Amino acid sequence: MSKVEQERVSSFIEQYLSTRNNISLIIFLVDIRHDPTANDLLMYDYILKTNLPFLVLCNKADKIAPTKIQNYVNNIKQQLGISYSPIYPFSSEKKIYCDDIWKKIEEYI
């Protein structure tokens, strides 16, 4: 996205989260293949400040070897500074780890 689009989306997200009082869970998507971007770090910080329940989904887990997935997840945890929040690998394309994710989401609905 361009900087203008990023600012518009950021503003929309901030407005949405600050005006809705019935949010049960925030699901934060990051690309498992890459270190979190500056925008990812900003968004994570904002999510923490909302004090709302959230979980982090590391999407595109099907793009890396299954034996390396946990290393990638651990790297993202370290980059975001996550010590206690749920973080899960995920693939929307191949539906891997979907059952784990749905079980977690169902705890909040």
C-alpha cells in the first residue's frame, strides 16, 4: 500500500476499535515468512493499548517447511516482544492449523 493508503487504513482501524464496544477478539495477521514490518509493530503496540483480547496469526505457514514453522513463529514472537499472547501459524490456502485457530476463536464467542 502507498503511504496515503496506509494512513487511511490506520485511521479506519483506530476509529473502528475505539468506537466499537462489543469487540470480543482482535485477530492480528502477520506474514510468517517475514520479520514484522514497522506497521506491524505499530499495530501490535496499538492492540496492546486497547486492552482487548487478541491473538496473532502467522499467515502463509504453507509456504515454509513444516519443520521450520516453530522457528519462524518464535522469531515473530521475539520481534513483537510477545511473552504471553497467543500466536499461531496458519494457512488460509491449505487450511493447516485451522482447527486450532477455530477452537481458540470459539473460546471468545
